[in-house]
Amino acid sequence: MTGVLHMVDPVFVGLAVMTIGSAIIALETKELIYGAIGLAISMMGIAGFFLLLDAPFVAMFQIAVYVGAVAVLIIFTVMLVRTQALFTTKEDRKRKGAGIALLLFIMGGAGAVLLSSSLNMQNSFTAPPVDFMAIGQEMLTYYAPVLIVLGLTLAGSVIAALALARREDVEQQNDRTN
């Protein structure tokens, strides 16, 4: 049925604008804090897409892991370090133009492949029932070592940020005394 507008369509467009807009803000802003906030909002938009796809477990996992852990870790790290020497960037207009041209080329190619494939045809696929108890059991047994390693990696990142912040404080105190 062409021409029929469903409620999902405006929600999808709104999520797409929010996700892409905040991703552009994350890439283009000069302030790292605003970039990290833009990244978190973009990841929330991706979680919204999972909700539209009727995958609430994946959406909540996206929010918990990427927004709740990764984006917040980036924000805390930037706030702890607060040094411009580590994050100096050189503005290059040719590089930015080449990146935009490459993006348009890749997006056009991906769009052409998707439009020519059979993915845009309707089918009567029914998803199998999801057993959330089995997923939870697997997360707590089989995938437990991976989750522990991820937790240790995040903890190591926070400790490294604290060490960098401490080193900067010591260097500033040494500069004041000399």
C-alpha cells in the first residue's frame, strides 16, 4: 500500500533526524564534552530504532552499555583529564571535503544495493518466540568471563584517566614552584 502513512513513519523520521544530527554534532564540535553528549544522544536514537523493530531487550542493552557505560566513561575521562595537549586537532578543509565525498559515495552505493535487492519486498516472516530466561542464563554462565573482562577494561580506563589527571596536577605544581 503506497501512500499510507503509519504512526511509525514520523517516529522513524524523528529518530533518524535526532540520531544523525547528534552524530554530526559529536563529530564536528570543538568541545569534547559536547561531542560526548552528542554521541550519547546518537546512541539513544539507535536504541529508539531497536524499539521500533520490536526488540526492547536489545534497546535496553544499548542504553545500559553504550549510553550508560561508554558515553558516561568518555565524559568522565574528558572531565578528569581536561588537557588540550592530548586533544589538539588540525582543521583541514580538503580532508573534510574528501570525507564528505566519501560518505556520499558509500551511502549512494549502499542505497543502490539495498534498493536493487529483495529486502524492500514484503514478506510474511514471523519471528520465533524469545526466551528471556535463556538469554539471562547464557549471560550469567557462558558470557560471564566476557562481561568480567569488559568491566575490568572500563575500570582500567577510569584508573588511567585518574592517573593522567594526577600527572597533570603534579606537572602544574612543579611548574609553579620552578
